[in-house]
Amino acid sequence: MSARRLLHNPFSKDRARSFEARLALTFTLVLVAVGAIQYGVASRDISARIIEEGVARNSVAADNLLHALEAANADEEPFAEITEVLYTLAQYPGTDHVLLFNENGAIAAASDPDTFAEGHGHSHSHFGVARVLETGRGYVDFPTPNKEGRNAKKVSYFSPVRLPGGLFVLEVAQTELVLSRQITDLRFRTLWLLVLGLLLAIPLSYVFGGRTLSARHRTALENSMRDSLTGLGNHREYQEEIGRQVAHASRSEESLSLAVIDVDDLKLANDRRGHSYGDTILVALAGLLQTGRTQDRAFRLGGDRFAFILAGTDTVGACAALDRIRLVAADRLWGTRISIGIAGLEGATGDSQVLLEQADAALSEAKRRGRDLVVSFDDLDEDAPSIATPEKVRALRRLLVEGDIAAAYQPIWGLENDTIIGYEALARLSPKYGLGEGPLEAFDVADKLRRTPELDALCRKAALTGASALPPQSLVFINVAPQALGHATLAGNSLIRSIQEAGLKPEQVVLEITERSTERPALLIREVKRLRSLGIQVALDDVGTGNAGLELLRHLPLNYVKIAREVVQEALTDKSARAVFVAIIAFASQTGTFVVAEGIENEQMLAFVRHPHLHGLEHQMGAQGAQGYLLGRPNRSVEWPAPASIRSGRPRVTV
């Protein structure tokens, strides 16, 4: 998909707008928070400042009283001048009354002599006057009852005044309404400034920085959803888009098809002409996929694998459309061919994961039939690869969340001393999931959903947890899924911590890696060496079922080799299989690797693995250990009766 087409993705636009809305909301909330602080906290500071100004003004008034006495004529009544000063002070806005008290706490002068007769004190002033006379410092008193006895509120300022007649106290009482009006005006201005700030700051911030930030976020969002090479949506974008398309098609009962496209022999082209040539092919294919309808969406899932969603199209129409693209691709891709698998939503019962899996199965069939084909899942034979049903998919997802897995343990006997050397842990699932008791079906579904490492980690946790019931110092053999190798669930720190939490030592744990884990030999060799460096022992399981067993024995630092049951069973009657059995033992003996024969079900098999009796060899070597139903079935108990051949030998001694 081109960058232009990605920009027109409605969902991408919605997320960009969502970011801009969140950015504006964040800015608004910050301004509102600042305004709230100003509205609440700052108003209290203003109140304190207003009171401080009142105290200072009262102090100046006290000085004026002294100056008035000094300026009075000798033939004038001294307090007449003071009364005039008090009257002048009472004209200040919001002033209720002004009084002057003598050193006995009685009123010596008042701003309104008719109301406050000399010698008649007021109880509300007694405390303030007494406080000033006692300390010689100013005092502010807030609540005072009015002359009717109601709880009108006033603020009274008391200041000491030293006159020739002694220490006096000046009281200036102001109604609290003045203070409240000033604070209200301040809050009103604060609210208006906040509204004005929001109206101006948000657009200005968008113009001078927010627009650039939003554009960068939109670009980063697009890049995170885009394949850097082809410009198509990447796997993350595909997951979101297929979810929306499936939901919409299911609600509206419309058709929907999914095609999975693979470039034939791209690796060969890379090897012959270089990776830049292969990249050119991928870019050309991406361009070809965008030449169709605008409602059809193409994605690069990784490597040479593409997905193509055809909205409102059934599998018949999708096959016709994709076959035209396949024919054109031969010319556009310089002779390189493509294979295509198609699945319809109806057959996937509305599950996007099953839809992809069915398309993958159809693609595999196209590859099997010779490539350069379009194959629909509807046309597959009954023997086509199994598909996980939606019920199985939901069951696995539930299992991964709940983790209801237990472990059964099967003994592994050492044949030299007829003792149990360890136990293989085998996962057992709760029947409520409908995935069978053993983990094979669950792992098959997990592999299709690419959730194998998570399921493997749960099984390993169950094995370690149940190992606490085993005899002390027992070895615990735990299987490792090939897909888990190199995954974070097997990282050193977390793995060692889980072993220690189970009360085990690293050397008590033997991780079994199947011979079938050879698709990535370099990774396998690296991981085995890493596990050994952590003190964990390693076993190679199912040896003899493939062609890589002896080669792996040569390169891997193994502790144990487990010969597959099929090899042991066939070796009883087939000379070639017997030769393979003995060859594995001989090879392992040279590297000091302990050999365990699996699948021992009867006394004849047990006798054979002890002494293979290969004709022509003077010195016969047998397996050092054995495991199978004859020697003990998987059980959550740790007690197994020894078989007759072992009972007839040395006494059984368990670890």
C-alpha cells in the first residue's frame, strides 16, 4: 500500500484525531488545574494580603491620632481632634465603626459619639483590646456579633496607640462584605482569564507546536503500521483490519474472502541475483496488489508472504480476481510466479484466525500441486491438513489464560543397577477444555495460532510444580517444544528462577529436545550450549526417527540420548533398524552420553535393549536406561512395581 493510500485509511485518521483530541483535552485540564489553584489557593493569599493592608492602614491611623493631639491648640479639647480623625477613618468604604479604648478597656472616643457614648464598652471588643494592652502588638479579630445579636461578620483591626495619657487601643471594624467582594472580584477575573486562556492558548499551541507534534504522531503511527519495504500495511495493521472486516461482514451478513499469497522460489532468486533483486520483486508485487478495487486491502505479513482482504466477495469471485493477478504477475515480476490460497468467512464460521489458517492450508495445497496456482479452501480434499475449529481455538485461548495443567510422571530405569534414575514429566489437561488429556492436540492448535511457546511454558511450570512430590534429588525430564527454543520463556534468568522456586537445582532438570527440532540447527546448537552453561542437563529425544540424530550427537553437548520407540520396536525383527539402534549406542558411548531406550512394553523388548545380539559383533553394547509401560505408566504417584525381569535381578532401589 502506498503512503498516500495509508493516509486515507479511515481508522488511521480516527486514531490521529483521537490523539489531537487527547492533546487538546490534556492542555485544557492543565489550564483548568492551574485556574483551580488560582481560584482556591491564591484567593486565600489575597485575603491575607488584604488583612495585612488593613493592619498597616490601622497603624498609620494610630500615628495620625498622635499627630492630631500634638497639633491641637491649648484651648481646644484634645479628644475633639481625635474624634474628627476617627470620623474621617470611618468614611473609608466598608468601615462599620472606629473606636479608641483607654488603658482600662473603656471607650475613650468614637467615630459616632451619639451611638457609642463615652464610657460604654462593647463586649465584642474586650478580647481584642485586652490582647493589645497585654502584648503591645496589633491584633485582628474576624467574627463579631452585630448589635442585634445576629451573627453578622465583621473584621476588626486593633492597633496600639501611645498617647500622652498612656497606652490606648484603636479599633477599626469593617464589614466582611468588603473583603468578600474583593475576593469575589478576584475569582471572577480568574475565571474570565481561564476562559480567555483556553480560547487563545489551544489554537495558538496548535499553530506554534501542536500541529507539528500531531503531524509527527500521525507519521509515527503510520510507520508503525506500515511495511518499510513495500509500503503495505504490516502484520499489526493486518490484525486490526481483519478483525474489523470480519466483525462488519458478520453483522451485515456480507461475504468476505482472505487470500494468502507467497512468491515462488524467492530464496532461489535471492541466492542467484542478490537480496536487492528479491526486494524489487516484493515491491513490484505490492504495487500489483494495489491495482484492484479500493476496498480491497493488501498487507505484507513477513518475508514473501502477503495477505489480501476482499470485502463483499465470496470465494468464487476471489478466485477469479486473484487468478487474473497471478497471470499478470508473471510479466510484472520478471518471470517470478506466485501461489495463492483463498478462504471465505462463511467456512471459517466468523473467526479471523481460522480464516487465516484455512487460507494457509489452501496455499500449502497450491504449493504441493506444483505452485503458480490459485487454490480455494473449499476445493480441498478430505485428507487436507487439519484445521483448528473455532471451538478448539477458543478452548486453547481459555487454557492459556487459566493454565489448568497438571503433570504425570513416568519412571526412567537405569539398567546397570535396576534403579530409577529419574522421571519424565508428561502434561495432563483438564477435560473441561475438550482438547484431550494429553497435550498433542493442544500443541497442534497452538502451533497454528503461533502460541506454542506460551503453552510450552505452562506445561513446564506444571512439571516443575509437581516435581516436589518426587523423591529427593530425582532427575526430572521435561519436554521442550521446538518452537520454544530461543523464545523469552526459556531465557536464562526466568528459567533458573522457576526451577529454584520449585525447590530443585538446575542439574536436576533434564530438558528434552526432539530430533525433529532440526529446522534451525544453528539455533538448536546455540540453545543447547546455553542451557548446559546454566547447569541444566539436555537430552535429545526421538533419536532414530529422522536423519539428523547422529549428526546432532556430533555437534551437541548432550547428557542423554533417548532412542525412539519405533526404532526399538522395529529392531526386534528388522536388521537395518537393529543396526541403527546399535550405531546410536556406539556413537553415544564415544561421547559419554547416557542412552535411554523408549517404549519398552514387554519383557522381550527389555531383554533386547539390554543385549541387542547383533550378528557378527563380538562385543555387544546395550542401552543404559529404559522407559515404557512395562516399567511404569505415567502416574501422579511415585510408586511403581518393578517388572519381573528386574525383580529377579538386584533388589530395587529408588532414587
